[in-house]
Amino acid sequence: MAAVIDEQVKAPVCRVSRTPKAVALGWALRKARRAGGWSLREFAHLINRDMPTLSRWETGHRTPRSEQVAHFLGALGVCGGQFADTLALATDTSAPHWIATTEAERRHQDAVYLEFEQAADHLTFIAPQIIPDLFRLPDKELRQRQEILTRHQPATVGLFVGHTALQQASDDQLRHLAALSARPNIELRVVAAPPPAFDSRRTLLDSCDLRFAISGPPPFAMWSHRPGDIAIHDRDIRAIRDKALSPRVSVGAIANIVDRRQRSAVGVGQL
């Protein structure tokens, strides 16, 4: 078989709105094709489809019907769980929300989130209770993900963090947060007097020419992409920013937590 070379295809403009789930389906199809060793041109010929159509499927600009997905996967010899899991992604791709209802779909969400995260231009985290992974102390698993904060042309990132999250964090974690906040692409703000909008975990992403929000913790997260829904999230972020401390004062608040802990430990040690 010829070496795999993915041709750059200039597909006609498609006016169907892309959604995160449609992109997830496209990435799953592309991954299956590449795993089979097929170039875009060769595989389009094999399944009797033109290259621009196949390219739109794989980028999420157009969603194939379930029977087309089945034909695509069947031509690659995909079967079993991978076949069923990928086929399930072809359902309700244009729905206003994406809520994973099966373990397999949750795995797809987790995998595609990491892809979106790495490709993101901007991310905003609303974190009342838990420090987001990108801001946690780096370990072997997280280090590669966290490179989007420090790489050449890094993503711009906003973090609105609650006192509960800070109080649960270790001193080393708090120092790590303070150090990250010094980077020009990172805006860290402590929300000392939380408004009603600061009630649950949320992430907003600008990635792959999409803008969408993820509300709530996994495995119950809801992905939203409709402009009206995103406008609500943007409004909430403005309300949270109005109540949050400035970046400079936020760093001071974090340092004060560490200082109080250390003075308390010294006092206990002297008893």
C-alpha cells in the first residue's frame, strides 16, 4: 500500500454549523482511516466518495449519515466495540447539547477534550472547588498537557478560582499557581465574594474555529455550542470578573493563605 499522505483539500464552503460532537466523529473517522494506512485520496476512491466530501466528514464541517459511517468503518474492517462506539457518535450531532450517556461516549468526550485543549487559542476556567488540571502541580501525566501554557505562542488562559479550591490545595500547589500567574498569557483571579453565577465548574474554549462551553464535572458534563448558550456563559463570566479580585491582589491572597498556614504550624509546634 502506498505511504499515507493526507492531501490538503479545499472543500467548498459548508454552511452547516460545526459542533463539538460532529468534530469528535470526524476525528474518530480520521483516526480509523490513518490506522488502516490509507491516504485520503486512496480511501475516497475505495468507498466511491470525492475527496472534498471525505475531508468535510473528517473535519466536522459535514456529518455523514449513520449508514455512511457504517460503510466507512466497514471498508476499514473496523468491528466490535470500536464500530459501535464510533457509530454512536453519528447520532444527534447537531443537538444543542452533548451529554454523554454511555461509558463509551464518555471516553470519546474525554479524548476529544484533550484534542480541543491542545488546539485551543483561549480557555476560561470557572473553578469554585477544584484546581483545574492545567494549573495543578505537574506530574508525568499532566506535564505534556500543560505545555500549552508555556510553549511558543501559548494559549491565553483565564482562571477564576474560589476560596474552597485554594483552601484544599497544598502550599506547593498554591506557590505553583502564583508562579503561573506571572506569565503574560495567564489571568488568575480569586473570587472572594462569589456571585450566583459562580456556583459550578465550567470551562469555555476557543478551539478549532469553535466556541463552546462545558458545564459540570465529568461524567455528567454538558457541552454547549449554541450562540445563545455561549452568550449566557459570557454574561456570567463578566459578573464573576466584576466580583473577583484583581490579578495582583489575587496573588497576594494566595500568599496570605500560605503565610497563615506557616504561622499556624509554627504556633502549634511551640505548644
